[in-house]
Amino acid sequence: MTTFDTTRRLPLTRDDGARPGPHGTRLLAGWFTTGHAADLSDHRDRYGPLPQTPPAPLRDAVEEAGLTGRGGAAFPTGRKLRTVAAGRGRAVVLANGMESEPASRKDETLLHLAPHLVLDGIALAVRAVGADAAHLCVARTRTEQVRELRAALAERARLRLDPVPVRLHELPHHYVSSEESALVNWLNGGDARPTATPPRPFEKGVAKRPTLVDNVETLAQLALIARYGPAWYREEGAAEAPGTTLVTLTGGVHHPGVYEAPTGAAVGALLDLAGGPTERLSAVLVGGYFGSWLPADAALPARFTGPGLAELGAGPGAGVLVALPERACGLAETAAVLGFLARNGAQQCGPCRFGLPAVAEDFAALAAGRLDDASYERLERRVGLLAGRGACRHPDGASRLAATALRTFAQDVAWHRRFGPCAGAAEPSLLTVPQGAVPGPEEWR
Ligand SMILES: Cc1cc2nc3c(=O)[nH]c(=O)nc-3n(C[C@H](O)[C@H](O)[C@H](O)COP(=O)(O)O)c2cc1C
Ligand code: SF4
């Protein structure tokens, strides 16, 4: 299992003194300066007080900066702010700090090292959409994180920094309980399971009011834009998706961990931030467990942005890259992840109840070299049928992972079907795959 090192001073980052940028780190600048998590006084020394930009110019600045969501779908944040602000009824802000993707640690790291940047982002989002309520949702299992956030919120409350109090909520931690409609449903008194949409949360969310759901990194980026402006924001990163981004680099790299890098850097350059590959790679998993396997020779030169990866049929997702060494078995790794995804659906829709477990079972048989020809054809057919049939995107993500594995590891597929499992299938798993049974009905509240 990968361990994450957040104590190293990372290469290719630079501290520029009084304010973050123009090159290197921005979100983690305070951390690189002091080497410890920022309390409120560190934070204010570094970034100054909360800017007082009025709502409309604030929304314009975010739009001009070209900020896109860092929770997985890369939706334009400025457009979402505008839509929620124009909605019927008083708006609500909901910060998504759940980070249920097991391969990702960026949100946990950010909330630990720079909690006030996220909390500033929430306060500014409240102003930008005219909200009168703010919620921060995190995983119930992360007790240390909850303790730290409660302390940070208490510090701010004493100084009356926030326009409305931010309510911290501890939710059940399953893969799909961090999907936006699941968060809204839980805050409305139901289970943390996705609900059928429309209406989407931005139309009718918490207490049936227009609700801005944003990832915590997105909100921290918003706090930087409000301070330094869109032109400064665009000085880093790719023109089509500017700024920096947090990435979790793991698998066969020397120093797995969370790094900050300009958007648009090549995948190979990002892996070099983590000390580079430990050995020759066969493939890279791009985007996380909802992501895509790409052959290493295609992945390494690719630009890590939505448009850069779209050419290869992939996307940055929640900023995860997993380097797969040649000696590892991509089919065994994928089978383990599909098993996890199958156990972690909310078991409400057909693809989650039947399709995904069936695909996971066949994939496990393929990895073990026990899948006959008829069953292999059935697996290919079922993978194609999963996407677009659930109330949420859970089956779509699993389908993408399975389809790209069959394509990228085509030679291994042929070997496993003909001769049985390869030597790599006996290697310990590179990917973190939480164990545990399908959650019972009472485990969603
Ligand atoms: C199954 C599933 C799990 C998700 N998990 C997360 C998560 O852990 N954190 C997150 O920010 N977004 C997650 N999302 C995306 C959210 O639904 C939502 O789009 C996001 O929080 C919006 O924030 P953004 O625009 O800042 O990216 C998930 C989506 C799906 C379909
Ligand atoms: S697709 Fe699965 S996770 Fe999504 S709503 Fe349906 S049952 Fe729930």
C-alpha cells in the first residue's frame, strides 16, 4: 500500500516571498515557507485579510480566470456561480471535502495544510452567490481532520471573519456518498446516496434552494483569484484551463505524494515531481478509479488538462496519476478496483445492482486466467452497456476503467485467456483498494 509523504520539500517548487507565484506553488505556498500547517495567523501573514470584492465583480473575476472545478468533472466555476446567483430563492454553498477516491489525497492534504484558504473560498463563494448558509462536508472516518477543521472554524468564529457560519458535517464515507446529489440528500435528512437528477443541486438543492456545490480545492483557488485577480491566475498553467492544480502521484514512483503543478504539464514531468518512475512503466492510470488506463508511451508526453487528455479519451478527473511498472499486472489491478467499485455502488439502479458486480466478477476471472471465450465476449458486451444507465455517473466511471484496461492491456488479455495469469498477477497490489462488504441500509445515514 502506498504511503504519502507530506513532509518533504518538493522539487520544482519555489517560494516567492510575500505572495504565492508567479511560478511554482500557490495553494501550498504557505507550507513551503513555514514547513507546518497554517493556523489563522500564518494564513493572514501570508495572504492578508479576506478581500471585500462585491458579488458581481467577484463572479466576473472567476469567469475571466477560467477556473474549472477540481472535483472531477472540470465544470467552469464562474458559470456555476452565475447560475446559482440567478436561481430562485436564497442560495446555499456546499463545500465538498469528502474525497472518496481512494487513490487521491489532495483534498485531505489541502484541508490539513491550508484550511483557511478553503474557508476563505467558502466565505467568498457565499458572497458571490448571495448565500445565507454554508456547509462543509467531510468523511466521518477522518476524525483528526474533523478535529482540525473544528479548531479552524472556532478561530474564525471568535474573530467573526465569515459572513455566515460554516457548518461542518461528518458523512458516511462510501465511494458514491460524495457525489453532489448524495450530499444534498443527506443534508436534507435522507441517505448519503445519489438521487435521480434533474433537478440538479444548482436548481433545487439543500432545503430546495439553489445550491453551489464545489470541491474544496476549487474554493481555495477561488480565494486566490479574489486576492490576486484573473490576470495573475492565468500567468500559470495552460491557456485553456489555467492555474495550478493539486495532483496525487502514486504507484511506481520514488516519492508518492500530493504535489502542486501548473495545469498542462506533461504527465511524465508530473511523475518526475515524485522522483520519477522506479522502473520501466507499461501504463499510467489517469484520473483515478473513474479514470482511464493509457499505455505509458502515449501517457507520458500528454498534457495534463481536459483538452490535452481528451485527445487520448481520458481526463484529469480528481488529479490522480498511478504509474504502473511493467512487472505489475494491469488486469489484476483493475479487477481489484472494479471489485471495490461494485461493492461501493448505492445498489439503487440496475447497473449498480447487477451490471457492475457481473463485470467485476468476470474481470476477476480474467485476471485469474479462468475466463472462457463466451464469458469474455459477455464481459466486453456488459462493459459497453454499463455507461449512461444509472441515476449518477458511478457505472460510467467503472465502465471507462474496465474498457480502457481491456484496450491498454490487450496483450495481457490474450495471454491470460490462453495461458492463465501472468507473473505480475501474483505481485502485491499497487493500488489502494479498501476492503469491506456492501454497506448495509443503515450505513448510509
Ligand atoms: C460517484 C461520484 C463520486 C464523487 N466524489 C467526489 C468527491 O469525493 N469530491 C468532489 O469534490 N467531487 C466528487 N464528485 C463530483 C461531485 O458530484 C461534484 O461534481 C463536485 O463536487 C463539484 O465541484 P467542482 O465543480 O468544484 O468540481 C463525485 C462524483 C461522482 C459521480
Ligand atoms: S447508479 Fe449506482 S450509485 Fe448511482 S444512483 Fe444508481 S445505484 Fe446509486
